[in-house]
Amino acid sequence: MPQLIAPTVRVRESFLEAMGELRAEGKGGPGDDTAVGREIRRFGDEWAEPAGFVRYLDWLRSMTRADVARPLGLVPCTSLWYVEGDAFLGRLGLRHELDEFLLELGGHIGYYVRPTARRRGHATAMLRAALPVAHGLGIRSVLVTCDTTNTASRKVIEACGGIFEDQRGGKLRYWVPTRAQQSDGT
């Protein structure tokens, strides 16, 4: 059964295959300002070497800490990988706080599923599994956004209890409670 785990060298080969799939879709190009796009540009040439991959994992782990210097626009973020055995299926980034940009457009959580694993419910399972992690960080409701044209992501957010707030800058904005609703509706 797939599960969210901390990034690990154990799934390196599958991770590399997934990054190849994402690159084939155009991720990592100069105009790609997604988290995965930036990481492909920054680390992609190093991933093939085991030591370079370990440096990448160390960097991901360091990004969770508030005391680490980070590039402008990045907040503390926990990266979780969705895996089944040694197969990398996707990634979820859980931002611990919201700056002005994230409050408007980016949200607390961003995720992707590798192209060959899409349309199997993985994104919904990933988001659902991340909600207790967010609750453990003291976040009672996460902001999750998606492009207005991304029907699949909208359905994922709504399936996880997303409450639509509004549309801004081409994004739909939803708040998702991080704890299960109790039987009395509270």
C-alpha cells in the first residue's frame, strides 16, 4: 500500500525515472517556476551520482528547519514522498507558514504525481495523509490552491474536504481542515 515517507535514497532509481517523465512533460524548463521545476534545474545534474542525490536529500531535510537560511520566497517546508515499496509515485510539500505570495496563490500544500502513476487516486491519498502531519505542526486548516483549469486537482481538494473560499490570479483557493470532523459535526 502506498504511503507518505521522508525522502530516502532507497527509491533513488524510481525517483530518477519519475524526473525523466516530468522532464518529458516540460518540467524544469526556464519558465517552469514550480517547486519541481526549480529543483530539476538546481539539482537535476547531480541526481545521477549517489553523492549528489544524498546532498539533495540533505537539502530537502534542511528546508524543514526555521533556522536555515533559504532563498527569498521560500518558507520552512516538509517534503514527503509518496511511495509503494521502492517505487516513487509522487511528492508533497507542506509549507509550515504562509507568506504574502503563498496566502494569495501558493497555499500550504503543493503536490505532484509522476505521469505514469496518475488517475489512480494517489493525489487524493497523498493530500489526505498529509492533513494529520499539518495538524501536528499546529496548522488547523491548510490553504490548498489549484489553477482554475485544473479540474483533476480541484476534485482532489474537494474530496479531501476543501472549502472553497475564492478565486484569485487564476487560482482557486480552498481551506481544508486538518482534523477529521467529529460525528456531531464539530
